[in-house]
Amino acid sequence: MSQTPHDLHAEFPGKTDELHTLKTEDAHFARLTEEYNAVNDRIHRSESRLDLLTEAEEEALRRERMVLKDKIARMLAGAGTTP
């Protein structure tokens, strides 16, 4: 199994347990991680020249990945606190 750059475990080292827990307990978080992984895979495939995208399409995907990563980071940060 090859490592796809920017996978969530690489982006959030030391947060493997929190990622797993939130994915199993929070449907919204699980959807965000699925979206992130799908977008990240499309970017990786484009960078590897398996799929050809325009520069604008790839840039839009990078922005989308960043937004998703920020949402995931906020949820991870809030996972250790009680409301």
C-alpha cells in the first residue's frame, strides 16, 4: 500500500486515536474525512499524471482540501474539551 501525500494521519501526527474515535462517533466528522480523502486522492492522481486536470481545477481542489483540513482540525481540537 503506497502512502498518499497529505493523508490525515500524516497531517495530524499523534492524533490517530482521536481521528478514529471521531470517525466512529460523529457522522459529520466521518463525512468530512471522506470528503478530504476523496479530494486529496484527486489531487494526488493529478500530480501523478494519472488524471489530467487544468491548473485552475487543481488549485480549486487544493483550496477545498485546505478548507476541509481546517474543519477537521477544529473538530479535533474540540474533541478533548467538554462544552
